[in-house]
Amino acid sequence: MTLQAIDHVMIGVSDLEGAADTYERLLGLVVTGGGDHPGRGTRNRIIVLDACYLELIAPAAEAPPDHWLHRFLGGGEGLIRLALADDDLTGTVAALRSRGLDVNGPIPGSLRSPDGASRSWRTAFVGAGDFDDWRLPFLIQHDATGAQRRQRLAHPSVPAAHPLGARDVVEAVTAVHDLEVGSAAYSAILGLPRGDVTGDDVLYGPLERMRLPHADLVLAAPLAGDSGPISRSLAARGEGLYNITLSVDDLPGAVANLRGRGVGVRVHEPEGVLVSARLNPDQIHGARIKLVAHSS
């Protein structure tokens, strides 16, 4: 398999323009690009980062009441799922099928921007479903790579530096009921080596970390009888993407900037050293986002 990195993170919102305003005005993230997904019943706006992007996605006016995104938003706005970049999707799909896995794809997709420009990609989903099962990441291969891909994502604007100093998504945490079952499935499907199981004082449960070349995929499960954040998320939403970690150039500066904009920020400062900062999801359309310092 040829998985390299997180391609993008989907954030489900009810009001697309309102969410775009929130992410620009409150978070200092430049929102560009976007348009309609023909025949898919969704529309989006894009936050282009160094190697990946955040996708604010909302139902289009023509989306039926039983559309997968309406069903997701019935549980509230927030992080939906990850897309992982693949530079040989056809080969990856063949490899997965040779291991006895059901794969839906490759499926062509496209976006039409308001000025009529378009871009395209292909996706693949492990299992018989597609966007209606958001427990696992899906795979994507765009019609462009590198700087051209970033330019096409930002169209009709150009990729711009973010006032927040945001650089990339460097970690994504998925909530699972059973760490062993979930990690075994991720490893088998994505071809990633298993990591060590560790604890977490913030999430109150065991974690297992799997490493891509440019980001970490983390699975988190609750402790038995626990009522911590992971347990609450599983009860409310079920298994799926729990939070993402965004790297920034200047972590103390970003925290000060966000607090100056009125964003609730909870910092983690062991022994007085600022290590990370978690943003109030209620202010940013339900998305759980943690900030860390960018490392080159």
C-alpha cells in the first residue's frame, strides 16, 4: 500500500458560510476554494494547510432528508472522518481485495466551483458503504499533486499563510469501544504496524499510536466503567474521529491570539511548560481541535 499522510479532515456543519466565517474570524484560518459536489448533495469550503486540508462540508439544498450528512448532523456538528492520501489507488484497492477485504471503489468524484472551474479525484472505502459509515478513514487520490494540488484546492484564491500560524494536521484520534479490536482492524486494513499501548491523562483511557510518514493515527478506548471524554463521545456518537491535532508556528502566540479573539482555550502545561492547547468545540461547530508547536 502507498499511504503517505492525512489528505484531509471532514468537518460537518449545518451553515457553511457561517462556519467559514467562524473559522476565519475566531480561529484565524484562511477559508478558500470550495463549491458543489455534483450528484452528491454536498457543498464545501476549504482550509488549505501545508500538506493536507480541512474541509467544511454541509448538505446542499437538494440533499434529501435521509442523506448521510443530514443523518450525521442529527447528532450535532463536528469532525466526521479522515481521508488518507494514496498515490496508487488502483493498486491499493487490488491489494486490499487480494487480502479478502470488501472495497467500494475506486469511485470518481468532482467539485464544481462557483466560477465553473472543476477538479476531480477518486476515492475508495473499505466495506460496502461509502460516506455513510464514518468509523474508518477512506482513501483518496487527487487529479493533481504537490503545489498544483494546493492551488486547485484554494481556487479561485491562492494558498495563503494563516494568521493563526497553522501548518498541518499531525495527529488524529479515533474513539473505539475496544482498543484491541479497533487497532487490529486499522492495522489489517491500512497496512500499518501496531504501536505501543499507552495511557492518557486528558482522555482517561488507553491509546495505541500508528505512524504515517507525516502524521500519527491514534486509537483511544475508555477504561472499564469510565465516564471520561471518550466514553461520553462513544455514547453520543459511536465510534469515529474524536479529535485532531493541528501544528502551529508559535504555540504561545497562537494561544494569546485565540484568547484575544474570545476563543476558550484549555492549555496543558506540565511543570510550567506549554505543551498543547485544546479549543472549545462549542465555539467552532463541534470540532475538537488541539494545537501543538510545529516541528520541522
